[in-house]
Amino acid sequence: MAFTPIDSGVIGTIVTSLEMLSRPIMRAQPMSDLSLARWEKPSAEKYRILYRRVGEPWLWCSRLTLDETELCNIIHDPKVRIWAVIDKRGVELGIMELDFRVKGQCEIAFFGLVPEMADKGHGKWLMAMALQLGWSEPGVERMWLHTCTLDAPKALQFYMKAGFTPFQRQVETFADPRLLNLIDRHAAPQIPLIV
């Protein structure tokens, strides 16, 4: 086995891509007191606030590196559909983004809940909603997503239990977003800063 050094100030992760090639048998919806609110053309600022709340603990940063025009070109595309996960008070606690820009495919581009909602069963409900909405789009023959070793430790197994099959593994490196001031320097303490 060989080690590949990563420069200081850079993060490395193993990305696993997973796919589902046929519509699963839809089961009864898991219980949740959460609901989805569709966001039609959200402002870049509104989108980034929720994106940070959900993804900062896992160093989500790809959408933070885009300027406003680049981000809006994606999130305002009619084939990209975004929902906020809200509680009974209307507080936004999660995000689900389905990308239909590739014909016949639905990518679960972003999917997650704020950390305090973890391990309460809401993720199963949210995945059931993603599958229902993704497969209900005419012409979809494949749903897919990717996760990485920076995500929650149970993420990969969660997606596999939901019916996704791994098909590819890649190594990704990127500048540590905490050092670029894209994310709070104290975020993701489980991933040490190496300057």
C-alpha cells in the first residue's frame, strides 16, 4: 500500500457514487412531523444560509465557491428542484435538491438535515420523499448521488439501505474552506486543520 501526501491547507476525501436503476416498491411513508416547502428560484443568500446550516459540519463548500450568477444559474434552472425541510413552526431544518438536467436521470445533488435532527428517523422520511419525487418525474430511468468520507459516518450505509448501489469510488482534494473563510474556522472539529 502506498500513501499519497496531501498539501497543507488541502482536504482529501474518498467519494462514493451510488445509483438506483429502477423505481423501488413504494412503501408507507415513515413518520415525521416535518414537511417540505418547495423553493422556486430562491435568492443566492437564502440558499447559502440553509446550505451552510446543513452542510457546514461536513465541510460542504462547492456552492460557496460559486459567485452569485454561477449559483443562480444552477438553482434557478427549471430542471433543478429545491425543497427546504421545515418543522411545524416553519423553521428550516434541512435541504433536498433534485437535479434533472441530464435526460433520464435524477441526481440527489444535496440532501441533509441540521445535526440536531440526526438519528430521529427524519432521514428515512426525507429519503422516501426524494425517491417519490425523483421517480415520479416522467422519463427517469436512474437516480444517483454521491457521498464522501467527510459526511456523517452512517451516510454510505444509509444510502445503501435505501436501495442505492455503489458504482464508483474517487479521491477528491480541495482547499480547506475554513482557511478560505468560506466556512467558520471552528466548523467540523472532527477534521483537523493542517496549515
